Amino acid sequence: MKLKTILLSVTVIGLMIGACNNASTEKSSSTDSTETPTVKAEQTFNLDTTALVSGATFYQCDMHHDINSDKPGICPKCEMDLTELKKH
């Protein structure tokens, strides 16, 4: 009788943990699919900054330095605002 109680308790706890993990996965996947970055079509990403003249302004993501743009906007990877920079 004691063994059945222990097995039942372990099964219930396992189901509760599985349900919690599944709920958190569903939340994150639903927010990812509904929230898309709003990027203007005319914005150029991954701008070749070596081709810019000295003093030219470009915009870069603080988190993703490979994301460069010729116009202000948001990063398509993390949705942060791009920071204004000038070529030295």
C-alpha cells in the first residue's frame, strides 16, 4: 500500500512539472510569433561602413554590432533602437 502511494505521488508531481514546462513553452512561442519587428523596407541593414567617408553617420545595434543601417530604426534581431554613430 505504501509503495502505491509513493508511485502515485511521483506520477502526480511529474505531471505537474510537465504541465508547467509546457505552459511556459507555449507562452514564449506565442509571443515570438505575434511580435515581429517593424522595419521599413527602404532601410539597408549590414551596411558596409568601410565604404563610408569620414564623418558619415550610420546606425548600429548596441547588442549586435553586425547590424548597421543607413537610417535610424530598430534591430531586426532584438528590436532595440539603433544607436547613431559617426565614422572616424
